[in-house]
Amino acid sequence: MTNQELLQAFRETGALLEGHFLLRSGLHSGQYFQCALLLQQMPLVERLGAALAGKFDAGSIDTVIAPAMGGLVIGQEVARQLRKRFIFVEKDDHGKLTLRRGFKIAQGERILVVEDVITKGGRVQETLDIVRANGGQVAGIAVVVDRSGGAVSFGVPTQSLGQLQVETLDPTNCPLCKRGLLLVKPGSK
Ligand SMILES: [Zn+2]
């Protein structure tokens, strides 16, 4: 799957939103990639999952882990295609990711981290920390969309299906703010 095909998939599923958005980084943007809309269609999820799973050696992975909510759909699909166990981390009451629900990681278990989008990579880093703190080994990182512009490095093999850039705007000098457009914090809303 090429960058162009991925972008096309975002457009066709209405997942490339136009407006005035507050990104998790604190910057503003006129566009937002809403992966949940992309991942509504199971045939497409299957294609994306196959493309991601194909970038890793199934023999070197025991388990797939994803940060909820964003990573759940694609994480489970990658795990399904690799025929591996799938677990997830989720926010606790303080908004910090944690391993709950009785999920266990064995000493030395080789774990692939799957996420939908990385921008600054904070959630992926938190997930890596949890895997390691529980004695697991990070086998790699798989993301649908890398929006970091290559700025993020986790020190483990990292694969994405595409690097899609959105123009980010400095909130102190944002043309959309100046035009008085309502600022929307996307994500789960
Ligand atoms: Zn703005």
C-alpha cells in the first residue's frame, strides 16, 4: 500500500476532516485524520492489517498489544492475521495508560505494539514502558499513519503504512483562529 493509496482511503471513507482542530501536541491544524472513520470498513481494515502484518516476521512475535481506544481495531486485526494473542492497555482514572482486566505479560514475551496514528508518539512510548516494566520485550511497532514527520524514534523496528503530513499551525499565529473559526478538539468526540 502506497502513501497515495492510504490518503485515498482516508478521503473515500470521509476520515480526512477539514476544519479547525486542536491537535494533541497543542498545535492547531486545518485538517485531521480521524482513523476511527477509516477503520469502519472491515474489508479495508483487513487490507490495512495485512499490509502491516506483512512488514513483520510472525515467528518473532508472541503477542500484539495496542493502546485503547485508537489502536484496538487495527491491533486486533494485525494480531488476527499474525495468529497471535491480542491485549490492550487503556487509560486509568488519571489518563495514564495501564494494563488492566487481568492481562498478563510473561518474562521475555515478544510483543508487537500496534497503533493507529502517531504524532508525538507519547501513547506508543507509554505502551513500550508498560511492556518493559512487565518483563516483556518490544518486538516492534506498527502504525497505520505516521504523522511525526520522522521526528520520533523509539529505538525498535517501526513500520507504518504511510507518512501523512498535515500542516500544523502555531496557536499564537493561527490564521484559522484569526478568522474566528471554532476550535475543535477531535479524537473521541
Ligand atoms: Zn487556530
